[in-house]
Amino acid sequence: MTLLIVGAGLSGAVIARKSAEKGYYCRVIDSRPHIAGNCHTQRDAGTGVMMHVYGPHIFHTDDADVWAYANRFAEFVPFLNRVKTTAQGAVYSLPVNLHTINQFFGRTMGPDEARAFIDSKADRSIENPRTFEEQALRFVGRELYEAFFKGYTEKQWGCLPSELPASILKRLPLRFNYDDNYFAHRFQGIPRDGYTAMVSAILDHPRITVELETAYNPAMAEAADHVFWSGPLDGFFDYRLGRLGYRTLDFERFTHDGDYQGCAVMNYGDPDVPWTRITEHKHFSPWENHQGSICYREYSRPAGDEDIPYYPIRLVKEKSLLARYVDLARAQDKTTFVGRLGTYRYLDMDVTIREALDTAAAFVASQTGGQAM
Ligand code: UDP
């Protein structure tokens, strides 16, 4: 049996590998000139710095199977993301923790005192926060919200936080200790040789072929027994119901001799600074030594038709359009829609791998009369 897998990012690669190991021949195509989708990494020709070409990617998970799977294909170096933010003329630690709170309010509180203090700032009239703004006002109060979240979120999403769902802010913890590790997961790291090397190892199997700079056409699907589509869901249907909205990112690259900012990611909370954050790539590989430094200033804007889609917007309008595309997708027996673009959801890398493993397992089981993989 032959599978066509559209997209050589994490979803496509993991599905191809899992299927190939079960005896399927997998033709993987990608329209870009490289594998690994948006987690693609590449060494800068001048400095040798490993660049996270489409923005910062830190692998973090609580899923021991996914962690073991990723470690089969790459050597991971432990890495904790210690994000800083510049706001109102000072540099603070994120996610909001006891250091941030004490520094911001000029206090020396312990955890219990800080908890009571923040509680006194919280707007208790909001019982069930529905929007990003309500969630912030309910849990951190107005001052911290306006310093760290309001301006950043307006820049990132191009709308008011009162128009966004509370779930976006729920990605971030609020801590009453000095833990400044951005992610609260057990396993965290970055592949020593970058993500592209990892995805290349996943795709390295005698029953997998990869064709880059190759656009999909329906004849390819006809030649295959099944298709896994990790491209944009609306793109599969030629956008016939309209376009699902995305935010795209622009990276303004600049070089610096030595060390520019002393950390990998510096956010900018003030609304009058047009970029959301600056990433200094050499800090993603602290085990390497490079003379020069390459940084990206990151700007967010609505994606035009030709732009790379990054963040699915998923507001009310997009969700109703999504529901109609999902109906169309369900009627496609021969095609399974996978990944961030194929399902129009914001997925972390670990969830992407988990879903790809599960999707491949379910597919193989369906073909073999329900046998477990
Ligand atoms: N956010 C913010 N200020 C920050 C960092 C994040 O307001 O300094 C908000 C922003 O709306 C973002 C959301 O919190 O989309 C989730 O943050 P996360 O770091 O998970 O962003 P992502 O990984 O989606 O870029």
C-alpha cells in the first residue's frame, strides 16, 4: 500500500515513519525547499549559529512516550526557557512569578503574602472569565495585566484582549515562588543538532521518499491508497468557502558582536514598541560557542494569501467557517487531516507528535481489522 503524505513537518514525518515501519510505502511531499516545517533549524552561514528560522522552538512535554520517541531520533540537551520581558522601563522575569511581583511592586513579600496581595488586586466580580482580559483581571489584576499582557497581546493578535478567549492566557502560569522556567513540563530540551536533523532522522527509512519544492496535485492522491494532509485545511478545498484567518510573523534580522541581550527570548510588553519580542538564537544552543550573534525582531500581522501561516486565529467568525470545512473534511474517506494547519489548531510540538503517532496507529489498525500496532 502507498501513502501520500502532504507536508514534511513533524506531523507528516511521524506519520510516515510509523506507517513505513508497518510496511507502508510513503511518498512525502513538501512545497518548501526544506523539511521540518516551522520547526526548521539551519546554521547561519556567517556565524555558525543554529537558527530557529521560523521563531523559537523549545521542546517540552509531560508525555513520557513522546519524549522517548523524540529521543530516538535526536540527542536532546536539557534546556529551560527563561523568558524576560521589558516593560515600563524595566526588565522582569516571566512567567509572572514572585520575583516579578516583588520587583514590580517594590516589595519583599513571601509567597503567602504575595498571594493575598495579588488576590486583593484581582477583580472578584468576574466569576467565570470568558475573555483574555477577564481572565487577566480576575487572576493578576489591572497593573500586571497592563504592564505585561495587554500591549503584548494587542500586538500579537491585532485585536483587543476583550475579544480573545481566556484559553490563550491560560497557557501561562502565575507562580508564587521564584521558579522562572517558562514551561511547567517534566521533560524539556533542544536537539543538539537542531530540529531539522531530528526530522531528517525520522524520515530516514527505506520505505519513505521525500520530494521537496513539490506542489500537491490531485493526480498524486489518485495514485495513493490513502492521503495524510498536513497543509492548510482550507487549502485542500481550494478555499472554496473562504479563508481561515491566520497571524503571520515577520522577522527583522540583525547581527551583533558578542552577546546582545543575555537571554534567548526578550518580550516587549509596551504597546508603543512595535515588535513583540527579540530572539537571540545563540542562546538556544548554550553548549556552543560563537563569536557573532544573530537576533530576530519579531512582528505579528494578519497573514495575506501568500504569507506563511503561523497562529490560527480561532475567533467566532473563524470557528464557524472551520466547522463548515470540518464537515467537508469528514466526507473525505481517503484523506486524513493532521497537524497544526490540517486541523487549524495551535499545537505545541509534543502534542503534534502525540497526535501523529495516534493517527498513524488508528489508520494501521483500521486497515488490519483492528489489530493493535
Ligand atoms: N502573552 C503576553 N505577554 C507575554 C507573553 C505572552 O501577553 O509577555 C500572551 C499572548 O497573548 C500570547 C499568550 O499570552 O499569545 C500565550 O503566550 P505563549 O508564550 O504561550 O505564546 P506563544 O507560544 O503562543 O507565542
